Amino acid sequence: MQQRVLVDMDEVIADVESAMKRWYKQKYGGDMDYTGALNGGSLVKGFPEAHQAEVRQLLFEPGFFRNLPVIENSVEVLEQMNKQYEVFLVSAAMEFPNSLREKYDWLQEHFPFFTWHQIVLCGSKKMAQADFLIDDHAKHFQYFNGKPYLFSAPHNLNENQFARINNWKEAAEIFLK
Amino acid sequence: MQQRVLVDMDEVIADVESAMKRWYKQKYGGDMDYTGALNGGSLVKGFPEAHQAEVRQLLFEPGFFRNLPVIENSVEVLEQMNKQYEVFLVSAAMEFPNSLREKYDWLQEHFPFFTWHQIVLCGSKKMAQADFLIDDHAKHFQYFNGKPYLFSAPHNLNENQFARINNWKEAAEIFLK
């Protein structure tokens, strides 16, 4: 029986950070300041406090999730992993209801080898059972029984309780030996 | 710790059957013939073969899932269950991508006591782990480790491998003792 791997979307295969940074640079000319974002929580904390509400509002804008860039090497590595593992894309998308269809369409475009059977859009990941979970939010590991891997993102760089994957080449070394 | 209950949507809390029947009666003047639908699979099989493709197309129509009637007593019983159990609404909605946002909005309207944390829209339910699963499709029980309850629907009346719940009053007797 194939081992099951749950793969998060935002900040693991979909590049929310660069989309926010691009928008911010165009609007305010500044860059993200990672120091405020390093202790978990949202990427939004990486922007000046006065602009955080506005940056967060991006997540509710139609088209935001549909147009996210793909994280480097995620397509190639997941295409191989999909042959050896039972892969589910599990995204805590329910807080952003406009993202639901957009995430589906985004996956169809960039990861056409995944079928709709493999997509899970949820609020909590507590009910999801698997051998592995690759996620940028350590909060999702709290109830997870399998082996968790923290996918590096600016907001989790101070987290040191979990095995870490810094990029998809490292994921390939772990999962595609 | 609260026990976890997964509750399916279509044909368990959302009345797909009556919506299909209403549409069919208006268009063709006929009724559903249950005999063809009794051995699992889709409710669509309850309509004359010549019209099945057209009935199935309803599932892809914008607004279809948003406007489904609520199954009798499901609101009252689930509101109580929600106080005693960890309830997740788990719907294999991914085959019908237009239904994703509609199911979210439908739940907000009819089951406002559920939060977005409790909604799971997926393709397969294989990764979902719980103590109980209430579903009208026995196929979802194949990989389920908890106790499954088959919620009666025309397409599953010949299925006799599983404990059955015929309506939400019976569910209340089981879960709200």
C-alpha cells in the first residue's frame, strides 16, 4: 500500500509571499520586513503595521489565489511523488471562500496530474490522517499522527520543533530516494 | 475529548433528490422511478435513461447546490450534536467545482452554528479520520476506521452491510441519548 502524503498549498506550492510583496512594492514602494513575521502566524505581519489590514484584504480579492506563482520545483517533484505516494493537496482555504474555486482552477492549470479526488479544501486539518504532512504552519501538526515536515517560510524560521524542508529539491531527497 | 462525527452533505442534510424531482416534473411531467436507482451509484439512475445525462447536467448548473432544500430535522439535531461532538461537514464536492462556494454559502445560511473550521470539501474521503461517519454512499466506508452509519437515500435501500439511519430523528436517538 502506498504511503499517504498531505501537501499544503499556500507557501508550500503556491507563492503567496511573492504575490504580496509584488503588490506591496507597487503600492508603497517598500519591501517586506521579515523580522516581525518570524514567530508563526501570518505572512501579513511582515508588512508595516499600518498596512497590514490592507495586505490581509488581498486574501479576499477575487483572482488573488488564482494568479499565485508556483513555488520552484514543486511541479516536477510532486509529479514524481504522485507516482510513488498517495498524495492529497490539503489546504485550509475555508476562511477565504472566494479562494475555493480559484484553488481548484489553479491546481488544474499548474498540477494537471492531480485529479479532483486528491484535493481537500478545509478549515481545520485535524480530521486528516496520513503518513506525512508537508506544511508551513506548525499549528497543523498539533493533532497530526504521522510525520510532519515544516516547509520553510518567513513566518516559521524560528520554529525548531519539527523536521524541516527548505525547498522542493530537499523534498525530493527525502521522498524520492 | 469530544468524539468526532463526519457528516456528509448531499442526500444527508441537502436534499438533492427533491430538487432533481422538482426539475424533472416541471420539464417532463414525470416522477422518479426508484427501482433503477436502488443499487448504489447516483440518484440520476432514478430517471429514464434517455434523460439521465440531462439530469446529471443539473449538478454542474450554477445555483443548483446553493438552492437545495434542507433535509428535515437536520438543522435542529445537528445544532444539538454540535454541542456534544466535534462535527465536520465532509462533502465530496470536488467533482462539481461550481458547488464549492455554493456549499459554503448554503451552510452559512442554513447551519450558521457551524464555523468554516468545520467544513471539508474534498474528492475522496479516504484521508478523513473520525469516530463516526454519516453518509448516504457506502463507498466512503471502505477506508473508514470509525463506525459508519448509512443515511437512507433511494440509491442505497438495497445496501445491508451497515448500520442505517433513516432520518434525523433516528440520528438524534443514536447521538443525543
